[in-house]
Amino acid sequence: MPGESHLLTIRLKPSPALLAVILIAHFAGVVALFLMNLLLMATIPLMLLLLVSAVLAVRAQERKRGLSLVLSADGALRVCREGGNYDLWARVLPSAVLFPAVLWFTLAWMAQNGRSRRLRLMLVAPEVIEGCGGDTQWRQLRTWLRHRALASGGSKVLNPADVV
């Protein structure tokens, strides 16, 4: 059963620097549209697309507020939100990309209705709320992803019925 041996709880928060980069990139897109001398009929939908993209990107960052990743010794991962309104057990798929300051990984689990679900996460080091250990939790998360989660291969997607 996943979670019997709890290794570490990683608390997340949005990164102000990443939010700034997201907004700057979208602003640069708007400026580029103005400089392209496109017809108004082409510019308006592209502007709306950039606006929707910016809102979705900011919302994705804000969803990290209050989110915790509970790492298990068997490679399973519990995702929970403060207040207990969101809780699931998942596995990391083997397609994870681990850089020193950025992690991209996909979580997979079986929903209550029996359908396979996935959640893609990108984390940067400043999004990890550290205790008194400096960047220790970031390093521990990277190590856990490399040696526990990816070593298990994401072979068994967790079913909610398996978790009591």
C-alpha cells in the first residue's frame, strides 16, 4: 500500500519570479502583434488568445499555493491541499525531466470513475517552501524523483480502491 513509509512532505507556493517571466513573455507577444501591422480582424483574436494564455498560466501558478507533495518510500506520491479538499495518490511517469533548477514530471492515477488521469507539473526551486534546511528539500525532491519514483517506473497506476 502506498504511503506506509512517508519520507518527506514538500510544500509548494507560486514563484513571483516565474509569474513575472510569464507576464513579460505574454506582454512581449502583445507588443509583437502591434508591430506586425496585421489587420484588426486578425489582431483581435490573437490578442484574446494571448490574454487567455496569460490567465491560464497565472492560474496554474496560483493553484500551487497550499499544495503539498507527500513522498513515499515505494515511489508513490500523495498530492494534497491545505484544508483537505484535494487528496490523491499517484505515480510519476518515466518521462520526467530533471534539471538542477527545474523539474517537469507527469503524475498518473486512476480516478473514482475508473478512468486514467494525468497531471503535468513544472516546478522551479523557489516554489518549494523550505524549512530550516535551505535548499535541502529541493535536492531531496530531485533525488526522490530520480531514485524512488522513476526507479519504480510508474508501472502501477494507483487506483483509489487500493488506498485505504
